[in-house]
Amino acid sequence: MDDAWDEPERPYIQRVVKALKAASHEFPKKQIVSPELSSSSAITALLEVDEKISDPILTKLAQLLTDLKTLVQKLREHQGYSVTDFVRRRLIGYEASRVVASIEEVVDQWVDREVALHLVETLEKSDSETAKLEALADFEKRVSRGFNRELQDLILRLKIFHLLEALLSDQEAETRVREQSAAAIAALVEFNRDVFVGLALMGPTATTLVSISSQSSIRTLTKLIRLIKSPLVDELESRREIPTIVSLFLRPPDAQLHVAAFECVLELAYFARKEAIESMLEMGLVEKLVELQRTEPEHSLSQTPEAEGVFERCVARFAVQLEVGERLGRKDRRELKAEILRRVRECCVAEAEAATILAEVLWGSSP
């Protein structure tokens, strides 16, 4: 671990971040050229951050703060109402805004590195579940802000993806920690698909998420399917994981897990090949969806708000996904739709129920 990132530097950067947030709002509020800007309490607080720093990366920040002090001092020297004072205030104000923007950029770079290094240190050295959860959540939040090349280089250099994957695969780790690690992996894939999709496909991420089979892990898997699409579905099919996902519907009543599994099945239906869809139907997926649709009012009354209304028209929604999916030809769609209709007729306990679901399937998807 780099000595430049020792604890003594953290209070300094925290003061800068706090002062910067306030100062960055003062500039547009004072419209840069106002005489009040030089006496702003937020700007004054930012200028008072004058502690010595040893971190070579933060020397640029120290220089920028010095430049800002100089500019604000010049601004204070031109508080008159002459044309010259007005023009100079405008020029100095614009330059001060540029310096504040540069300060914000340097602080972001520092925070990116701090979050990444703290994550690595915590995962490698800490035994605290809470510490790991917090470090993982902070990293996921930072990565979710969007692509940043410097942050990506740091992530690759520190081999963070492999650390997250190892933690996810560690069966002795707490389930919550493994789930949060998976969420961070999904955030990385979304951060830059060109770099991290390949790593996610080659590793055990998808199969491990299926083996955990919790609400959180299946939701993360669903997110990865949306991001990676057909290649991940093909990988799940080749490893025979799709039947395991469908089997989650057969577990004892667990509304939240059923909801997560249904959302995952909808994504699979969109990206899967005919063979995978047929295996899902053979496992009794349609019959289970009919049952869930039949008991939807009970779910709405007895389960969490998250599950409310999820299984309404669920058979038709599954059929629609097949109709609009990427991998099925016209003939395959007709055959699978006919198979769904046949299974609905066979499993419905009443003619009225069958008629309702059949109408939803027929009218809810293209002919």
C-alpha cells in the first residue's frame, strides 16, 4: 500500500471536500463578478485549508489553492465601481471559477483512489463484516457515477475485479458480503462493458450468483443479463444453470425470491435460444406462472409492497418476451406460443380462468 495515502492526509482532504462543496455553489450564486464573492464565508473556508501535505499527488491541489488565494486577494483589491475595476473583477472571477473547477477535478481523483485503496485494504486485512459492506457499498457508488479512465486504470492495477470475484466465490464469507461484492461486479460491468464483460464471462460470477439463489443475487444476475445479453445467457445455458433459476419458483412460498426469479426469467426469455426456452417449459414454468397469477391477490395482501402486482398477467408477459426476443425466428415463436397455450389449457382449474389467460396471451403478443 502506498505510503502517500496514510491516515494523516485524510483530515486534510476531508476539509477541502467540505469547503469545496460550499464554494462551488457560491460562484454561480454570486455570478462571479460580485464584490461579495471575495468575502464569501464558503470561499474564505476554502482558502483557510492551508495545512502542509506530503502526498505528491496532492501537491497540485495545494498549488491550486494557492492560486485561488492569489486571485481572491486580487479581487479584493478591485472593489471600486470604475470601469477598470468592473472589467478586472470579471476577468479575475472567471479565472477563479476555472481554478475551483480544477480543484474539484483533483479532489475527485483523490477520492477515487482513496475509495479503491480503502476497498483493497479492507478486503485483504479486515475481518469485520460491517467494514467490508461499507467499503463495497462506497466503491459501488463511486463506480456507478460513470466512466473515468484514471479510475479504471487504478481498478485494473489493483486487480479489484479479481478480489471481488474471489470474495463472491468464498463460501465461508457472509452472504450479505458476497451479495454486495456481486453488486460491485455488476457496477464494474456497467462502468465499462468493453473491459469487464470478458472478465465476468470467463469467471465464476454468474454460476456463483445462481448457487447463492437469494433475492439479491438473482437481481444482480438479472442486471448482468441486461448488460451482457446473449453471451451470458448462452454461458448459463452451457453450464445448465437455467433450470436452477426456474426451479426457484418451486421453493416454499417466498414472494421476494419469486419476484426476483420471475424478473430473471423474463430477461432469459428475451435473450435465450429455442432450446433453452423449451427446457424452461418442460420444467413446468407455465404451470407455475399460472399458479402465481391465480394467487396474485394473496401475494398483494400478505407480502411486501415490492411483490404487489408483479404476477398480474405474468403468463402473457412471458409470452410477450418470447415474441419480441432477439434469438427466435418466426416459426419458433409460433411453436412456442402454441405450446404455452396448450399448457395453459391443461393446468387451469376452471374454464373462466383458462379463457382469461388464453385471451391475455393471444392479445398480449403479436399474432
